[in-house]
Amino acid sequence: MKQRIFRNARIVTADEAFTGSVVLEDGLIRSVDTGNTAVAGAEDWAGDWLLPGLVEVHTDNLEKHLSPRPGVLWNAHSAMLVHDAQCAAAGITTVLDSVVIGDLDEGGPRCQTQHTSIAALHQCHDEDLMRVAHLLHLRCELSAPDMLEVFHQYADDALLTLVSMMDHTPGQRQWRDLKTYRRYTERNGSYTDAGFDAMIAQRKADQQAYSLTHRVEIVRECQARGLPMASHDDTLLSDIAQAVEERVVMSEFPTTVEAAQAARTAGMAIIMGGPNMVKGGSHSGNVSAAELAQLDLLDIFSSDYVPSSLLLGTFMLSALDGWTLPKAVRTVTRNPAHAIGLQDRGVIAPGLRADLLRVRMNRAGMPMVTETWFGGTRAF
């Protein structure tokens, strides 16, 4: 029996925050108590926050390490381990690595990294090299010609936990504004006007040829396997209506208030990006996370492309009217864990996994992770 005791910590449970102590035993939380304890050997946390380990359902962070510069492909094993270390340092103890399958650019980097990243995930998992838990989230680019072929290769992957359906065809959903879309696509090189118009025409042709057929097949395959599904960048009421008919459980990054309201009415979990919250808006010019939060239309935060945004966004969220710190913490712990069927984590309560993080406010008033615990073992 291996036991550890933390005392004088500001504990955030699912419903309240209080100063108290926590006892860990054999990788689980044994007890949670208010007040101090005089037990010998208890570690004094000196009033630091004690939160559940963060649960991340959608992060593209691995991609940054797989392709750190345009035209550069990095070793996937090395990229996975660095990504894992960053997650641990950000307080994330369960992470769904989002791998885009289907490349809109024929021969583009995702044609190669979609396979190497999943192979690296399994290798590092099997060799027990990672600090925290990693699972697989397949992001299906519906209008990509090769998407369905790749999906069938991984549909029965043992680590597959979530499937999201997305359509980045310009002129709709995330990219309704073509000027914003052009600015984004030209971040690594410019188009001529004719070249840009030709690319838009090809994207729309691919959407007409593949998106609906691919979506029907993905839904059928996921329903048959009991895999939870997310719909990406919902914009119109018809987008939500389609998702409801398909038994989709999450609306990832809705782009309008109307779509988020419809998702709430339908009982779908609403996911928004931590970077959107921290930066004060969407980089695509769509609805802000803060606006949805103020309307109580936010259930889950995703760090998207910045792991540290989860914790910072949570504390920013807790300062908004109608929000408390426990309610904000649920968006990055219990809510995402339960949305993907993980009932053994996400809450500081007896019998659950001892996935925890220690948070201290720095002089600028920003929350900083000083320790991350995974299954009762210090991971960072």
C-alpha cells in the first residue's frame, strides 16, 4: 500500500472549493477532507490550488512537432514524446491526440503524418514511455478524396475514442469569409488571384463529390461501433439538425450563437477553444468563447493548438458573471471525461484516479502548473 497525503491545499471539487487535505493510495484518491491534518509526513501545499488533472478531447499540438516548418517532417516518435511532455507540463493528464485523416492538398504533409503519428502513438503507449494517458481522436476531412480509405484502416483501433466530422470547404462553416480564408491559407506562401480562384473551385468540386457520401459512411461505421461523434464548426440550424439525426453528441467549435443555442436545446455538449477565450476571439472571425460562456452555452474547453490555454482559459472563465471556479474547472475535467465515457477521472473524489495538478498564481495573477500527478505518480 503506497500512500501520500497533501494538506493545506485549496481543493476544487465538482461543486465547491475549500481548504483541506487529500489522501492518495495505490494510484487512487482515498479520501478528501476539509480543514487541516496533523498526520506525520503530509506534504504542505501552502494554499496552492489542487485541481483534477485536465482532460483534453481535441488538440492539434502534435502536428506542430511533426511539421515544425513548411516542408519539414520531423521524426514522429520524437514529436510524440515532446508533445506528451508539454501536455504534462500544462496539467493535462488525459489527452485525445487529434489526427486529421484526409488531406485536401494531394501529396500534402498530412498524407504522411496521419500514419506516422498514429504509429508513434501506439509505439510510445506500448513501451510505456509517456507521462500521461493518450488516446486517439480521428478528425475526418469529409471532402478529401482519400479520407474514407484511411478511416477504414483505423476504425477498430484500440485507442480510438472520438471521431469528428469536419468540412473546411471555403464559403461555409468556419470559412464563410473568403478574405479571412485567403489570409489563413497564405500564411506559408501567396496565391495569384487565378490560383486562389482555381483552388476554391477545386475545394467546392471535392465537397460536391465526396462530403455527403463520406459523412453517411462515417456515421454508419461509428454507430455500429458505439463510437462517440462530434460535428465540427456547426454554423446553421440545419447543421445541428443533421447532427441530431446522426446521434452526434458534441458540437465542436460552433461558429454562431444560433448553432450553439440549437446544440444546447438538442442536448449536445458544446466545445470551444481555449485560445479563443485567452485571445478574446476566434482567429477565423467567428463567435467568441466568452460570448457563448456569458450565454451559458459552453460545456467543454479544448486547448486546440496551445496546451497551456486550458488552464489559463479556465481561470479567465471563472471570472465571468454566472461562473464559479468549480463550474469553470468542470469544462476541462469532468465534462470532457464524461462526454467520452471516462467515469473514473475528472473529479477529486474518493475512489477515482489520482490524476491531479498543483496550481500557483504568479505575480502577474496567472495560474501556473507546478506539479502534475498521473495515477498517483508525479508526471511533471
